[in-house]
Amino acid sequence: MTEAPTDRGTHADRFADAEPPPRPAFFRRLWMVFVQPGDLFRALALNPAWFPVAVFVALVVGVAMFLLPAEAFDAIWDNVPPEQRDQMPEMPPGLMRAMGTGGAALTTLIFPVFVALVTYVIFVFIRGDRATFRQHLCVIAHAGMITAVGNVLLIPLRMRSLDVQQTLSIGSFFPFLPEGFLFELLTAIDLFALWACIVTGIGLAVIDERRSATSTAAIVVGFLVLIAVIRALI
């Protein structure tokens, strides 16, 4: 006589009727993203939260941008096509900094929703994971702490170069490469974004225990590389 196989399912499936457990303290979650991502998302799987963390990340990014000298925002103006620049009134650096700071904070706040939509389609609708959209939002929002810290660490480099768009990428370690597709591709792969993608893969795999963190992270990193390829080709 054999027993019927059991399906472990997700954390949410197995404890759907139980009262959600308390979440780790807010600031504890912020450092767990870096040192214990698996434990963090395992603790949040039954009681996901995303908005307070997303707001905090947006504020950190906004402050990091505001601390840059106004002249650093000239790079944004320089990237506007000349034909469009001629039709736009020239803005003083202070106004550019205010607009850049507000725009960066707002974009950072909305970004987790967009990314969670993409990951939800890929992993739930296509791959068949058992997870909720709120769980995906929770993972993406917390992984955003890595890019927020990256913005803070880049403040000295951006102050020195007076370029608000400077990043630390794989291409930063290969300055000797000739201009071309390979150099542009490596430059488009931001190291903090790469780290955040790996943490995102760990978190999404924790939600559905049938999935491996390695394969899930590989898919998320592959999506980042695809974006880098598109940017390198443009």
C-alpha cells in the first residue's frame, strides 16, 4: 500500500488559514536583505509588505541625488537631442537638480510595481509558480535597498565626475576595451542592479519551495542582460 504524494506547495498554501506571523522589524529587514536574504523572504512569505520599504528606498535615492552639486545634472541636459534642446527653455542647474531629485524618487517608488508585474507574468503565468502579486512586490521592494545603497556609495564618484548618471558597472573594470558593442554591453550591466537581481531570484524561489534559487536568479539576471543588450544596440 502506497501513500498518495503530498504537494508541499507554497508557504501561503500551507498556512492559508493561520494568522500571519509577525514580520521582522523594519530596520532589521533592511540589513537582512544584504546578509540573510533567504531568511528574510522566508519570514515575509506569509505576511508580505512592500510599500513602507519602497517609500524608504525612494527617499534614500532622492536624498542621494539631492546631495550632488547642481552642476552634476548638466549631463542630463547634454543628453537631450539638440533639436529638442533648441525648443526648450534652458533651466538653471538648481531647478534641474530639484526636478532630477523628484523624478528619481518618484521613479524609484513606482519601479517595484512595474518589475513585479514582469516577474509575476514570467514566473507565475509562464513558469507556473504559486505566489501572489503582493509577494512579488515584497521581494522587489526589499531588493531595491541594494540599489539605494549603491546610489549612496556613488555620491563621491558622481561629485568628482560631475555626472549624475555615472554608475559602477562591469564595464568599469574594463576601461581598456575598445568602443563597441562588448564595451557598451558591460557598461550597461550595473553591479548593484546585478546584485539586486540575484537577491530577487533568491526571494522569488523562497516563495515557492519547488523552485531553485539558482535557476530563478539566472532568469532574473538574464532579463537584466537582455535590457543591457538592447541598450548596447541603441
